Amino acid sequence: MNDTDVVKRALVQAADAARFAPSIHNTQPWRWVVRDSNLELYAVSERQLREQDPDGRMLLLSCGTALHHARVALDAEGWRHEVERPAGEPLARIRAVEQVPARPEATRHFQMLQVRRTDRRTVTDERVPEDALRHLVKVTEEAGGRLHVLGRDQVIALAVAVDRAQHAEYGDDRLKAETAAWVGGDRAEGTGIPASALPAEVPLTTVAERDFQIPGTLEAGDGHDKAATYAVLYGPGDDDEDWLRAGEALSAVWLAATEQAINLLPLSSPVEVPFTRQTLRRMLGDVGYPYLAMRLGTLDPAHSAPPKTPRLPAGQVIDIVAG
């Protein structure tokens, strides 16, 4: 195997690892192209939520998580690489530079790709330690984002914003039909959220979780969110590249939380509705643009992890082309 083949193999493996990245409703709206020593990331508009995400912000954020996952995979194999984020297509281009000894922490981060889950069950009464929160804030900043941890009064404001956003969305028949196409029931193979990843009933929490109005099979748990920590992921800009970087930051903080046995549950509904997104921005003192709210907490260790959500086969998301 020559040097070119070695690089291409590494890039294909990185793109394959990125298939496990989280995405809005598990739409997996990305496509990878391996071209010489480059790995190119493209958005797939056919898997965009047109009603829920008409501006494609959550699509870009989802693609950002995949970009970060691919980089984690390359780091784990010791591949030093550079990332270009051009305006337009591709969304990003990763260029493999050279292979060096892999760092132990890079291997641990890669292992989290398989461990991470979107777990919607209730959290325990054990609070996330302050030092762990500081670490997550630092990880987010290193990945190009910011994480604002909410105080008690702001949590109540978030609960109100989530409730208003969900009521606005529940009144949209086209949006409900779109959600039904991606959640539970019969879905396109390899995509969407199966019933096995949803609680049997929506947990009774101060900050409501998204009600997909489709029963799942997971026991929601007896807890509440009294000990949960809520935060807002934000950044300085609102352009396409900013949303892509927000996805990278989300992936980084999610993997870091997983490594510390902290459950991270993304809450996108207050960002999807314009007037509730303004509420989040006011929480930030108008110093940045909110990309996502999240719940952080600890799960009951007696509960096994929910099943993995389905993934599209590699052949549908990875293309290998000549130079």
C-alpha cells in the first residue's frame, strides 16, 4: 500500500466514524467525498427538515458534529490535519498532513464516539460537580464556542421559552407531519428516531423535553430535573460557518461530558422559533447568538444505555473519487 492509499484509507475511516455523530431527529444530513489527501464535507438538502428548520441552521449544526467526529477519528490514529471552512460548498475540507504517534487522550475521545447516546430519561438528584462544569466550559471554548451555565431564575425563563416554542410548533400541522416521518413508526431505513430511543411517556420536568407525540418503549424514570444543570451553547456570529462551528463545539462538549459520565440532552426547540430564540439571546445579555440549549445531569447507574439509533450505511454517505 503506497502513501496515497494509506491517507485515503485513513480519511475513509474518519468519514465512517462520523456516521455516529448526533443530528437533528437523526437525519444525518451530510455526505463525505474523499479526494486525494482531502476529506470534503457536504450538506444533503434532501435530509433537511424543511418545516422545522427552514433556514438550515440545525442542518449545519448537525454537519458540524460530523466534522468534529471525523477529526476525533483522525486524531486517534495520529493524523495531523488541517481544516478549511470555505464559504459555500464544500462546508469543510480536511487535509491529512502527516501521521505522528497518537496521544492517549485522543484514543479516549474516539472511544466516546461509540459510547455517546441521546438519552431522554430523567436524571438523578446528584448534581454535576462544579469542576466538571468548568471543564465543559473550557472544552466548548477550545472548540470555538461558548457555554453559558444558567442560574436558577434563568432556568425558569428557559422553561417558559421551551413551553412557548413547543406550543407554537404543535400548532403547525405540516411540522407535525414532518416529525412523524422521522420519529417512531415506519421510517426511511437507517435514519430517524426509533421508539426504542424514546421514553414511554414524557418526563415531568421543569424544563419540558420535546414531546414527539409518539410513545416510546423506554421507562422515563421516577426523577425530576431538580438537580439538573441547564446551559446555552452560543457564539459571536449567526452565519453558516458559525453554525457549523457550533456543531463542532456541541460534539466536543458532548464527548467530554460522556467521558465524565454526564448526560447531555440537547434542547433545540427554543432556538427553532424566532421569538423564543430572542429570549435566549436576552439571557446572554445580547453578547452572542444562541445555537442550542442543553440539560446536563447524571443518569441512574442501574439503567442500561438506550439502544443505538440507526445509521445510514457507509456507501450512502461516503464517495471516493479521483483527484
